[in-house]
Amino acid sequence: MKTVLFEIPTMTRLHKQQEVSESIKKLGITHVITERGRAEVSCPDTLLKVEIIRAIEDAGHVVRY
């Protein structure tokens, strides 16, 4: 299990945080913490960071690397 942090500058409101959380959870991830402008994701070591980034972008947000 690993924990990955993401900066998401376009995620500023609560409903945006919920959108991102729901999109990430579609990957089978159950532990997602979102705050204004960031997300903390705990996931299996086998899940690639790019897959999580793609899920965030699919929710309509930009991830800062």
C-alpha cells in the first residue's frame, strides 16, 4: 500500500472535491481524502500514479506535477 499526494488547483469547492473523490473511487480505491486544492490517495502498490491522474482529469480537473 502506498499513499500519493496530488495538487489539484482547480478543485476549490466541496462539490468539486466530491467529483474527484468519486472518480478516483471508480478505480477501486476506498481511501481518498480531498481538501481544497489537494488529494491524498492510499492505493495498492500495483496501481500506477498515471491511472489516478487520468481519473482526476476525467473529472475535469488539472493535476499539477
